[in-house]
Amino acid sequence: MRSVLIIDDEQAICESIKMILEYEGYLIDYTTDSIEGLAKLEYGDYSALLLDINMPEKNGFEVLNWMREKEIELKTIVISAHSSIENAVKATKLGAFDFIEKPVDRDKLLICVRNAVNSASLTKENKKLKTELLNTDTIIGSSSAIQNILETIALVARTDARILITGENGTGKELVAQEIHRQSKRTNRELIEVNCAAIPQELIESELFGHEKGSFTGAIKQRIGKFELADGGNLFLDEIGDMSPQAQAKVLRAIEEGRIERVGGAAKIAVDVRIISATNKDLPQVIANGNFREDLFHRLNVIPIHIPPLRERKDDIPILIEHFSKLICNKNKFPQKVYSHSAMKALQNYQWKGNVRELRNVVERLVIMISKVEITDREVNAFIQSSSSPTEDLFSISNSFQEFKEKAEKAFIIKQLNANSWNMSKTAEILGIQRSHLYNKLKKYEIEKD
């Protein structure tokens, strides 16, 4: 629909613009009363808005402010006889799409309206596609733990309170962060994500706060950091427990002051950022060990959300299996699978040390590798690894804690590579590291495909 609303207190201007745009095939609605215009905006469905600045009752800036408060997202072209740089800047800050002067030039008007309507169409299509995509990654579960989490999200998402999500790897901390973002009042902005564990410590400050050209070797141009990119939106700091002490201090200062400094810069840059953080670590213990700031922990932990491991909410397993199985069958155009009672019991009794992430991998493996419609416990037992842990073997062959950690990491990487058929991108994603870091670890541990 190419529908345009005009709000201008001059009847002649409205009629003139209406005639020009209707000739080009647009549906036009107008009003000379700004109060009536608010009602049209609230209850109407338009692709674009042409808005005068100087009007009785409410001027254009007040209308833009009202639209922002009501969260009415509409491509707005401000028109005014009192054109100035100040007005244009102010209108843009309030969300205006473009700015044109009176008397209105016909060609300029048509270009602005066409761009606004096309942009609105693209935004609508992107939201639709994003919704369809996100629907494949929703929080699934009927257990009291999951229901409590969903209730907490509904209560706090639309506030600006900082949230700390805790839980083991694979429990779905990122999904919780995305759901908070979707329900927040900042959802019109992209959720900016930073995996603190995947970025080398010497680069984390530049990643978060940006840097100025020449601030260090390799800084050949200015870089905008994640805090600036998230201005007006939500910033998700994943694996916050792995952040360096220097970066922790800067994050704390950014929270306290609402301003940041780029690396190598002196200017203070104001940022309006809501922080959602997550960790698989026991932060109070990390604090006791001297590796995390207690004052930062209290700043981040305004609203705590803990996700229990899958083995503690086994009632969710059948629902998750059905959900993943349906998604994978639809994606690959397979007939829908049926799980026997014994197969479902076998899957429920498995320990799932990799939590929901591991469960999805196993379901995908079963769906792809088992050609028949019904999956039984025999196939399940053949495709999932024994619940026994290799920890004792690692202890017996390790002479130091460092050696134990390296052997455990090597074993885990090999396990994930095999589980994902040596797909490097997918394995790196599951491990939560960049692909280049995965290749470095393969070289370090001399891991090769058989």
C-alpha cells in the first residue's frame, strides 16, 4: 500500500501536494488540524507522513516527540517554510526521514516520498523475514523453570534495567537475551552482540569502545565500537566473565557516566545503552579469585536470570525434541519423524552435558541419518555417546592443571568436530569462537581429520 498522510495547517498546501501525489498513484489523506493528525497516526495505516513544522496546537517537533513516545514507526518527511540547519538536525534527531522546504519543489517532493515509501516497504519486509527467522529460535519448554524465566522477561524487558543471564554452555543464554531484546522498547534497533571470550584481550577495548586512527599499530582508520553502535538500543555482552580487568574498568565507567572514550581519543561520547550480559562462570567465585570486579558485578546483576541445565528440567526434553525434529524435517523437506516411547525415554535419561545445543545436534543427526519414519531407542543409543565422562582418564594422564585443561580442550574440540562432520564454521559457532581461532587451536593441538 502506498498511502501518505499530510499534516499541514495550510489547506492550499495540502490540496497542492495531494494533487501531485495522487497523479503518481499514491493514496492521500490529509488534515489541517495537528490534533486530528495524532488520531489519524494512532489508528491509521500509512506508508509515509508529510509533516509541517509550524502549526497551532502542536508543532511538527511535538508531533515527532509524540510519535516516538507512542512508538509509531513511520517514515516522516518534514516540510517547512522556515528552513534552517538547526531545524533539519532537530527533526532528524527526532526520527525524521527527510526534510524539504516550502514552496515545495515537485521533483524533490516525488523523490522524497518515493524513497520514504520504498524504505518503509523494505523495513516491513525485513521485519517479516526477521520474525519468521526468529520463530525458529524461540524459548521452548513447559517446565516451571522456563515459565518463570518467560514471566521474568515479560516483567523486565521493557525497562532499562541491566540483566545478567547465567547458566552452563548450551542452555540458551543468547536466546534469552534475544527474547529480552524483542520485547524491549528498544527493539527497533539491532541487538548488538559481543562475545568477550572470542576476542583477544588486546583487542577487546577497541571492539567495545572503538579507536582513533593511529592509536596503535594497525589502527589505519577510525573504528566505531559496539557501545556507539548500540546507542539507543541493547548491547549483549556474552561470556562477560572472560573480560580483561582493563576492559572491566572501562565498562564500569561507561555505565556510571553514560559516556565512553575511544582508544587513543580524548573526547567523551555520550551513549544510551541498555546492557544485557551473560556468563557460564560462577562470578562470585571469580570475584573471590580476584579476576572480576565486584562493583561491576553489582552494576550488571540488577535483574538476575539463571537458566538451569537441561538435566534438571527433563520435562522440557520431549517438547524440544518435537520442536527441533519438526524444524529440521521442514528445512530438509523430510517426512515428519515419530519417536517411540522407549526412544523418548532414552533421550530423557541422557545427561546432556552440552545442554540444549547438544540435544539439537543429536536430533539433527537422528533425523538425517535414520531413513525410516519411526525412531526407536536402538537408534538413539547408537547415535548418542555414552553418558560416562572421560574426566578420570584425563586426570590420570595429566601431570599439571594446565596440561589437564589443554587435553580437555583438545578432546572437546575433536568431539564437536566429529559431531558436526568437520564443518569448521558450525563447530566454531558452537564453541563460541571465531573460525580463525579454531584453526589456530587445530594447529596448536595437531588435530587432523582421519
